[in-house]
Amino acid sequence: MRISQLVEESGVSLPTVKFYLREGLLPSGASTGARSAEYGERHLRRLRVIKALTDVAGLPLARVKVIIGLIDRPGDDLMATLGAAIAALPPDPSPTGDYPRARAVLTRLGQVYDPDYPAVAQLEQSLLAAAQAGLGIDDDRIDAYGRIMRQLAEFDLDHLPLARERSAAVEHAVLGTALYEPVLLALRRLAHQQIAMERLDAADG
Amino acid sequence: MRISQLVEESGVSLPTVKFYLREGLLPSGASTGARSAEYGERHLRRLRVIKALTDVAGLPLARVKVIIGLIDRPGDDLMATLGAAIAALPPDPSPTGDYPRARAVLTRLGQVYDPDYPAVAQLEQSLLAAAQAGLGIDDDRIDAYGRIMRQLAEFDLDHLPLARERSAAVEHAVLGTALYEPVLLALRRLAHQQIAMERLDAADG
């Protein structure tokens, strides 16, 4: 397709598409003349990925570049690449070197504790915030949350699309994190309302 | 305790405490003289709630006021009050009047569909964002996510602290939403890494 059609199908403006081309976020099209090029599905897909990261996840362009760089050049260690890509997503916990609350929780859940995983700092800060607000998280709740989140993660990994390429796996992991997290939180809030209503009805009836 | 001790124990500065008193976010202490007052546990607790809402949930003060108002004057319809309080938390989906994707999902899950619940707009926007990024959510995933989030919500409602007062119930619902959501998302990211690693090890071994 021509660049005008790429603009139309993606909903991304022409100046923005040209900017992404200059910045290397969008690969060049196949040249079909001195001033024209042909674009395809992969260009459209790339624009959708950039849009999801900027508009939905709210990432600044510098972070989008990091992620696109990892998708384009995933390297040999897929786990390290996936970790780096997910780490570029919000939130941005500041590393503190020691994560006593997160360590206690992960040890309790029988999970590996690697302080270099940014999600460890994220867990530490969220546990600290809850504790400071006087909303402690007791062992029962940790066990339940850990078990339930593990079920969710098992489902996610069982249903990874067959990615023959590392690039596709990195792209899917980033989008699945950035885009499914808001779906899950909305479903939890709606389930709270649903169950509260069912229980009120049962109490009334 | 005196105001100086309140400042020390809460970690909130004296000018900020005075500002909250003027704005009615913090109730006055019991007067013990022309220029002194006595503060107690409920003042400390209130400061922790405000801190969680501003620092962790990132709420602007206008939203904090709405929530504190609902905690202080919860009204007769507890479900409506809870809904209004949760609705003051981020994200802020713009209501569009029609939520075809959310309606289909909630119907499929056998849940009540009330377009006035802000979480319905939140679900619609997150489903739309995923679809636009080419990351559709098929029925299998909806069923799994719905079932798993329902387990989580059942646990939450089974473990509500015994709230004799409506105010305490509203406060707990708001804090439990704002502070446990980040914990859950961190646990999901860590479970992904854990399971991916277990599977790689099993494949290597």
C-alpha cells in the first residue's frame, strides 16, 4: 500500500508516520520510485504497536524506542530480552537494593527472588504503600493472591501465540502486559460489584 | 497527641496538616486551650488515607475531597456510595453511552450490565485498545479471566474487615482498590517470569 493508505488504515497522521520513519521506529517501505515506497502489513502492525504503547500505556517516546529496539533486535537470551522489554513499561519503581517485603512474599510463594527483576521493586513499593496506609496484607491474602495470579499467568503462557520468531514473542509479551492489565483490573472491579449485589439480594430474599 | 506528634507519626509536614484542617479533609482536634488541640488515632488514620490516595494512587486533591466526603457522609445507599468512591479513583474512562464490547463480555460472564458503573467504561476502553493493537481477546481468554477475577473478588469480599460503620466500609473499599491493584499486577508479572523459567528448565532437563 502507499503511504496515504497506511495513514488511513492506521489512523496515525502523515507527519507522525514520517517522524517514526526518520526515527527508525517504523522500517522503510520498499522503494517503488524516486519519491514513493510500498508499505505492507508489518508497517501497519508496527504503527498499532507504537499507538498502544503511547496512547494506552502512556509511554514516552524514549521508552517506546527501547521496546521497539528489543523487538527488532531481540538478542540471544530471550528471557533477558523479555525482562528488559517489560521493565520499560510503567510503573517505574526506584530500585533500592533491598526488598525485604517482596523477598518475604516471594519466599512464601516458593518463587525465585531475583532483585534485578523490576517487578520485585514494584512489588516492594506496593506492599510498602499498603502497609503505610494501615492496610496490611496477611499471609492468607498473600497465599490467595499468589495462587490466583499464578493461575492467570499459567493461562497466559499456555495461550502464547506460536511465535516462530523471537521478535514476535517480545512484541506479544509487551502488548499482553500493557493491554491485558487494564482489562483484568476492570473485571475485578466489576466482579466486586456483582458479588456484593448477589450477596445483598440473598440477604434480602 | 499534640499536633507536633501527629506530624512526626504521620510523616506529613505541619503546613500540609494545617492545610488539610482548613480544607476540612482532616477533622479538628479536641480543643485543649486557646491555641492547642488534642489529636488521636482517627486523625493519624485519616492522614494515612490521604497520603495513600495522593502519593500512591496519584489522585488530585479534588478527587481526594470527593472520597473523604463519601467516607465522612456515606448516606443510606451503601452500594451507591461505594460505587461513587471507587469511581473517583483512576483510570478516568470517558463515558460514551454505549459499550458494545463490555456488554458482550459481561453478558457472556453472566454479570449484570449497568452502564452507569464507571468500570464498564473502563472495561470497554481497555477491550477497544487491545482490539486496535491487534491483540484480540477470544472467548477462552474472557472466560478464564472472568473466572479468575471472580475468585479474587470472592476472596476480597469474604475477608472484608467487620465494618460496623459504613464509613469504615467505604474507606476499606477505596484503599483495597487503590493499594491492592498494584500488588496484584506485580504478582502477575513475577508469576510470568517464574513459570517461564520453570518451563525452560523442564525443557532443558
